[in-house]
Amino acid sequence: MEFLTGVKEKETLDIRQIAGGDYEGKTVKINGVIHNIRDMGEVAFVILRKADGLVQCVYEEGKTRFNLKDLKEESAVEISGTVAREERAPHGFEIRMDTVRILSQPDEILPIAVNKFKMHASLEARLGMRPVSLRNVRERAKFRIQEGIVRGFRDFLHSQGFTEIHTPKIVARGAEGGSNVFRLDYFNKRAELGQSPQFYKQTMVGVFDRVFEVAPVFRAEKHNTTRHLNEYIGLDFEMGYIDGFEDIMAMETGFLQYTMELLGSEYKKELDMLEAALPDVGRIPAVRFDRAKELVAEKYNRKIKNPYDLEPEEELLIGRYFKEEYGSDFVFVTHYPSRKRPFYAMDDPMDERFTLSFDLLFKGLEVTTGGQRIHDYQEILAKMEKRHMEPKDIASYLMIFKYGMPPHGGLGIGLERLTMRLLDEQNVRETSLFPRDVNRLEP
């Protein structure tokens, strides 16, 4: 009988262990993929690619006990050799190779040069070959940064008393309504892919007070732009017992401050590789929706065309205005018109044409939508009646208000958009692992 007692200790080491330990002059084993081979004659550099970076391994003719010609790029190998200090090598060390065990080899030569720092391939080519192009160190770095954003979101909200939840994505009705939903045949019943966890995260405020979720969101919008995806990752939170929607903006500001500090301390290598500068989030300005439009119209001599929504060009100009006037890459735009917000958004008691809601713009791109929700049963019924909505269609959602809910609000952040702006990419597909848009369902 054999028993498992926990994680099995491996003979092979990783980069962090070697760089941080006393291994100089000692023989170690390390595994990885051959990223590049630079044959200099009697000496060759075999660059090994691992999850946490590149390792320089040195082949010396007459000393290393294998034939260099047996190695191919993208082969998975296990190398045994001696650690030597080398300041010019990645991480400050190299491995003088003794033996190599080949674990697997590719059948074909790669169609794109993933071992180049920049692949010089079009976005379409990189997306079409996504399983391979992601092996490039710069491509990988984008998603390490994205990992840091999600990690910051989770860690910060846990520190603020939030509980992580997991809500269904197959739903009877979309939270936002309208026609932009993916419909499903669910055992001969009508179902949809969730546009938002909105109904469920509000429900869970009545259970845990403060909740958050990191999960996919689906929008059946036929956009083919640089800022839209049909499936993206939403960073959502909802919190109860708020004094106003300003509490939601303050919580997001805290998340951004925590996350930028985390990225600066633990993801510096990736930031440097991508030449990405972290924004200053010490103070984020807030401006009313109608005032923001006036400021842009006045400064940039632009006529206000749509009084009820922000056009992409207006968002860019608002971002430009607050960068020029206040040095901020972020700006909260508050009090959006009621007619452009969902039925559950609380109207401003001082002027019901506007809501207690906001968007967060980052370098002129909306990355967050949030606000205070209606929590009174009769009030939400009255607003639904004004919009000619049928309460029985969402009876399970309305149940939470019928039996009592605290004042609450929340937000949703688009992870790919936030990453895109942070890294100054020009297309949101650059920061989606496997993008889904109107034309792309594979890979």
C-alpha cells in the first residue's frame, strides 16, 4: 500500500531557488524549454525558458557530455550542470552544462519567432497562433501583470472584509436587459449567458455584507472595435451599509493604490520589460457628468452632441483635460443620466434626471462602471413601472428587496481594458489570453 503525504520534493530547482541560494560551484538540475541556441563554435549558449524567466546554460565542447546538434529549440529538457556567477546573464548566474535529458521535441519548426524579444508579427498572426505566440517573453509579461492586478484585487478586498463568491453564468435573464445577450437552449428552456453578476452579488450583500467575484462576463454586442470583447473578465464587488456611492469610489481608489504598489514591488521585471510606467493614484479627481462635458466643450472648442452619454472622443478629451489640469491619468465621472443607467441604479434625490453612479476613466477609456443601487422594494417597483418592466420576470431578484436589504452599491471593472491602458496597448485583444469577438471563436 502506498500513501501520499503531501507535495513531493523534486531534485530539479527553479530560478528563484538558485538565485537566492548558496549554489555557486555546485551541481544542480533544472528543467525547461530550449528558448534559443547560440552556437559560437567551441562554446554555445543554450537559453532555457521557464515560467519565471530565462536561464543561460553554457555548452563547452569536450566538457559537456552530449552532442549539441541533438538539441532543438522548443524541446523540453532537464539539464544537469554547475552553477557559476555571471553578472551579464539573466538573474546573475549561468549553468555550465554537464548532461542533458531530452523530455520531448517539437515535430515542426515554429512559424513565428517566439524567441525574439519582439516577434514582429501582426496582431492577427499572433492571435491565430496564440498557443505558441504566448511563449514569447514579452507576451507572457502582459499576463503576469494581469495576474498581479487580479491578485491585488483579491488581496485588498479580503483585507477590507469582503467574501469571494462564485455566481452562475447560465441565467434565466440578463441583468442589464436588452438584446445583447447570448441565448441558450437549456433543456428546452430559455436561458442566457450572464451579462453581469449584478443580481447575484446584490443578493449576496444580504448574506455577507461585502462580496466580490472575478469571473467571465458575456456581451453579444456586434462591435468590432479596439476596446470591445464579447467575453471578458469582470472584477466585481458589492458592499452594504454604505453612506453614499462615494464609498464605492473610495474603495476602488484603495484597490488601485494597493495594486500599483504590489505591481511596483513584485512585478518590476515585467514592467521594465514592457517599458510600462505605473500611474500616480494618490489622488483621483471626481467630476459630474454634465460638468465634464462642459469642461471639454469649453477647453477644446467641441460642441456637445449627445447630452445623455459620453462618446469615445469625449472620454479621451476628458482624460486629456484631467491629465493636463491635475496630472491624473484617472478621473471619476459621476451622476450619469438616469435614462442611460439600468433600472436598479438609484436616482439622485436632488435631481431624478441623474443617478448616484459613476464611471472611472483611465487615460480616456472607461474601465469601471458602478454606483449606488436601489434597496427599497417599493422604490424599485416604481422605477420598473416607469420603464414598463414586468416584475414577475425577475421575481427571484426582487425577493431580496421584499424581505429587506441594506443600502448598498458596487462596481464592475473590465480586467482586459484596465491591463490594456496600464500597458499602453492599442487593442484590448492584446491583453486577452484567448480573445472572443465577432470574428474569433478559436483558438
